Amino acid sequence: MSQMSNQEETIVESFTGGRLPPDDVVVAALRAGDEAMFATLLDTWSRGMLWLARTHVSTNDSAEEIVQDTWLAVVRGIGGFEGRSSVKTWVYRILVNTAKKRGMRENRTVPWSSVFEQERPTVDRSRFQGVDDPLPGHWKELPAAWPTPEGEVLAAEVRGRIAAALAELPPRQRAVITLRDVEGCTSEEVCEILEISAANQRVLLHRARASVRGQLEDYFETARRSA
């Protein structure tokens, strides 16, 4: 698993919440009809599921229906869950399959394997020293440290900025960063959920993080100047 920088950890910390119980506890509770456990899963995963569903369909309403259909499928199918993957991976695979079917009905789905983002640098090359400089490839000036979002108002504003930055990402990048940095999935889980290679997952995650980081960097720089 790749290591995150402090700036990338800020992205994660702005979204992640508390940990869920172990899978065997979750499964047993769902099979017993535990409404509190179901509500906890809804609160913990539904936002990320909504964003992921939105990468396959054209409207927020469609994405919300996909999430609802996914939870219904989870409730109906939990008795047959065999534990060959984590509960989260199982739920998200149901979501992706449901979203693909819905997207195809809307005639808007492009085959996952055929969508490729344009090759472009994740950070502007002008920010690095050139071949004739003392340290080619190194930063000309180190990026400014981001302020820690202290207080509910600033934290909420930062979360809003992150959400806006995520919304502007190409679908595959948004899907990968949503699963990794919002939902806390491992790289292996992401590859299984989205059916992509480990190398592809790393590239997509790097590009997505760099894009979000760049937008937040601009935001913090503007805030610093106006302070």
C-alpha cells in the first residue's frame, strides 16, 4: 500500500469516521435483523456509495435509487453471504453491479475497461527545477503547509471543498479515491470492487489525490492571503 503525505492524510481525516465492528459481528447482527447495526452501516457507507454510483449514471436521483436498491439487495442476500471477501467489498460489488445495469439502461455507461483519462502531469512541471538547475526534478519551492482545520465551521468548509474537488474528477479517479480515502478500502478491495489491476489502481489514486491536493492548495493559499 502506498504511503500518503501529510496533505493527503488531511483529505482522509476530513471524511473518515469511527470504525465498525468486525465482519462476523456485522453479519450476525444483520442476519438477526438488528436495525441499529443496519443504521450504522447506512450512516457509514451511504455517502461513499452515492458518489460511486454517480460515476455510472447521469443524475443524483438515479444514484440515490442505486444505493437504495443496493441496501435492499444486502438485506435480502445477507443470509447467503459466505465471507469470501469483506462485508464492505461484498456490499460495494453489489453497488457497482447495480449501477452498471442502471447505467446501461440509461444508455450512458461506457465500458469500464475502455475509459482512459488523458495523460497529463499531476503537478505543474514549472514548479520543479529544470535540467540546468542545481537539483533537476526537485521542487523550486516546497509547497506551503496546509493549516489544520480547527473548529467546526472551517472543517465543514474544507469538507465542502474536498467534495467539490472530488465531483470534478473523471469517473474512474473519483471512484478509486472515494473507495480508498473516503471509505477506507484497501488497494486490494478497490481492485476487486472495480475489477481493475493493482497498477491501474495506483495510477488512478495518485492522479486523483494530486488533483484534489492541487485544488485545496489553491484554496488555502487564497485563505492565507485574505487573512
